[in-house]
Amino acid sequence: MRIEEIAAKALEAVGDDRYKLALLVAKRAEAIANGAQILVDVNAQKMKYTDIALLEIAQGKVSLEGIIESNR
């Protein structure tokens, strides 16, 4: 699957709100960079953290509510 298709699915998953998507990708990519477990089956060595986060969002593995709760 191409990154454009993944981004479109991820955007749908957050109700077509680009701001929420950007926030969610940034927070999730930061968590992955800090050692969080990757929730999708990909080769993490060959992908950027932001792309992994986008894929997780597109597959419904991560939500904004979950990110907000984990930061409290």
C-alpha cells in the first residue's frame, strides 16, 4: 500500500480533521522513538516513525483519546 493511501485512511479515521491527524502522528511517532511497542507488522528498520504511526492510525490501532489518556 502506498503512503498516500495510508494517509487517506488515517485521515478518515480521525474524522477528516487534518489538525487531529497531525497531532496524533506527532505524539505516536514520539512515543515510538522513545521505545513504545509498534502495533503493526512492519520492518521498523526501513520505515520512518511517522510512517509507522500513520499506518497504525489507518489500521485503527491508535486513537487520539488513547494518546491523551496516556499523557495524563
